[in-house]
Amino acid sequence: MSAKKSLNENQSILQQKAEDNSISRPKTLKEWQEMFAKIYPRNPQGFSQQSNFIHLIEEVGEVAEGYRLRYFHPDNLSNELADVIVAFPKNWTV
């Protein structure tokens, strides 16, 4: 099996999964916020605002490390950026 054929098969599988999951995907900002609140609780186990901020700073540091090592581990930077995006709202009062 060629690499191109395998890539096309994987792409079609992923596309089908996306279509199957589109029904349960949040439609509004409030639904997105509720989904992320379930996945990433704001104050799990009594974490304080200070510990949430420390967590955010830790994640920002990991982004810096991911950027520094991006040529050796190119996928790591995007993973670390995703962690910052998740950690950042925990420090907002909405």
C-alpha cells in the first residue's frame, strides 16, 4: 500500500467521523463554554485563582520550550499552544 493511498484512506475516515460528530458539536458560544467547563473544570478540587494563574504561567513556559525545540519535535508546539488556550480562560471571571 502506498503512503498516498493510506493518507487518502485516513482522510476519508476522519472526514466521516467529523460528519458523524457534527450533530453533537456545540452550536453556540454558551454551548462551547459549557462543554469546556465539563472537560476542564474551573476550580477542580478547590484550586485557587493563584494556582490557576501558576498553571497558566507553567503552560506558557512549555510553549517557549516547544518553540525552542520546534525543529526537533514539530508537533509539540501546537500541543503546548492548545494547553495555553485551555488554561487561559480559567483565569477570567466571566
